[in-house]
Amino acid sequence: MTQILIAEDEERIAAFLAKGLHAEGFVTSTVATGREALALARTGEYALLVLDLGLADMDGLDVLQELRASGETVPVIILTARSSVTDTVTGLESGADDYMAKPFRFEELLARVRLRLRAPQPAGEATTLTHGPLQLDLRTRRMKVAGHEIDLSAREFALAETFLRHPGHVLSREQLLSQVWGYDFDPGSNVVDVYVRYLRKKLGAAHFDTVRGVGYRLVDATATRPTSQGRHVAPQQPSQGR
């Protein structure tokens, strides 16, 4: 499995990154100092380094420059609170492959990780996510229900994509918050419930099961389900959004 090294001295962000990347199938290691990052990055075991610049013992730019001076070519994505154009240019000219400013969206970081790893999609992996009558085209960013196109906002699209990537799985509110809104969003917010209501209205309420005390699960509302008498009935078709 692909291993990613995270050099981040803020524990909350490091844990958020490790959890999110692990959920996407990566193996992660986290360190809080530049010296640890240098030692591990030089082992050749890691496919990519996510590097904060404000490390406790040394500046992340010095870590990057030492890596490049020693001939290490591991891809490096700088993830930092330094967001000026000058900082970005300096980071890229020092040998970084990419540069992201905090606060950040996890899905954007994930896209950049996959790009820098240059890992082609597995053969046959579609760019369209489908579950029952729901169809989400990742290239054109269009959502369809039973062939009818539905308009989604950017946040609704991101939430729908998260559900369609994990059909049948119970997703907690915390997972949905981290995937769609990012680590810095208030965990006590009810924004997940609000946006699930939006999706239910637009895509059909029957597609989203509420798991009390946990979160939500995407189901195929058009599949037949057993009744208490053992008979199978086809549920009603979801209403079409406009």
C-alpha cells in the first residue's frame, strides 16, 4: 500500500490528515519535527511527504532544501499557514511539488496527493459514480436521478460524491464534516443535517437512511425490500428536483 509521511506539529491537524488519508486507502506516518521528517523521508519507504513549514525544531523550507540537496526526489506537498504569493513562490522554487495554504479542504488536498503520486486510475474505474438511479459525473459535475438532471450546489455535489463513494456504509457526521467541510469547521454544527435535507429534497428522501446517534447511509431506494410478512415490495420512485 502507498505510504505517506505527514510532518505536522499541530496534533489536531495531523490526526485529521492521517484519518482522512487512511480512509482513502493510504498508510500514513506522522511526525512533529523536521529532523524526524528528514530521517524518515530518506528511508525511501514513503511515496509522498505532506510538509508543514512551521515545525517546532526547524523551518519546513530547511527540511525541503536538505532533502533536495541530498538528492531525494520524494514528492512534497507543502501545507502551511503562510499564504502569500512570495511564500508560495519560495516554496515551489525550493523544490516543493505543490503548495497549499491553511485552512484547506481535504478533498482538494486528496486530489493534489493523487496527482503528485501520478497513480493512474485502476483499469475500468469509471469517472461516473452510480448507485441505483443516482448517477454523478465527476468530469462534468452533473447529477442525474433516473436520467433527469438535478442542479446541485458545490457543497451539495461534494456531499453527494462522498455518499456515492461509500454506498451502503454508515457515515458519521464527523466523517462527513471532515470530508466535505474540512478540519477547521465547527464539529458542533448541524450543517451536515441541513445539507442531507437538501439532498433528500432534490434526490429523493428514500435514498438516505438516518442511523440514529451515528449519521447517514446511502441506499438504493428503488430496490425491493422485504416486508414483515416476508413479501417484497418496490418502494415509490423519488420525486425529481428542479
